[in-house]
Amino acid sequence: MKVVVDAGIIFSSLLSNSAEQRKILFNKEYKFYSPNFVFLEIFKHKEKILKYTKTSEKRF
């Protein structure tokens, strides 16, 4: 299934305490599409995301 996602959905999934949201983003049954600027925004806020989620940089 093809799905278009915006920055809000991606940030929400990354920062959520719900593992279910993250599972959906990494589910291979879906093909996600998003504008390139979303990836720029994610990397712009990378340090905050790593700090808040306590995720390693390698896993990020």
C-alpha cells in the first residue's frame, strides 16, 4: 500500500512512547512517500530526537 506522510506524522512516531506507531513506519507492507524537506527537518532536529528518545545515533 502506498502512503503519503508529512513531517508531523514522522516526528510523532519517532517521539511517541507507542511502539505501535514505529512498527507501522517500518512495516514493509507499506511504501511511504514524503517530501525531501521532511528528511532535512528530521536531521535538523536530530540531537533533540536522540536526547528525547534515548536512541543511539547508530540506530537513528
